[in-house]
Amino acid sequence: MPLVVYVEDQNRGRMAKTHEDRKETFLALCEAAPDGSVMRAVQRHGDTMLNELQLRQFVEELKQLPEEKRNSTVRKIAAAAEFAIASHGYLYFEGAGKSGQGRP
């Protein structure tokens, strides 16, 4: 299963869901991101949660990607991050292959 991304509210209730594409283009961008970037923190097999402060930097990093790298998956994840910011919530990345095994 590809990476699954949830927008969660302050009580960790899930409000929206999207996912990585089958080619894992978003994960490849995260793995190629510079050390210390928020994108680099997103894990392929583990779970990652970003808070509102981290999400602001994450969105900026996504906006700075070259146009040809901002495919539909990147745009969906950016939109999910902006929704989480507007909701004062979180973006929760459930690692690839874990769907259905994480928290409810």
C-alpha cells in the first residue's frame, strides 16, 4: 500500500484522507530533500505527524519545488497541509504498507 495521508483535527479525529501515487513520487521527493527540511522527516515505513508550525514550513518547501515536480500527488498533499493549517490540526502520514494496521 502506498503512503496514506490524513488531516486530523486537534483531538486527532480524521477529517480528510489522501494517498501517495503508486510510483511513490512524493516519497522520492522527501527522501531527496535536504537534511533538516520538514519534507525529509516524512518516513517511508514509519508514521510521521506534522503540527501546524511544521506544516507552514512544509507548505513552503512544497511551493519551492520545481514546477515539473509538483504533480497531482504533491498538489493534493499541499492542499491537505493547507486544510490542516486552517483547521489548526495535524497532517498524519501513515507509512507505506501499514494501512489498516495503525491507530483507528
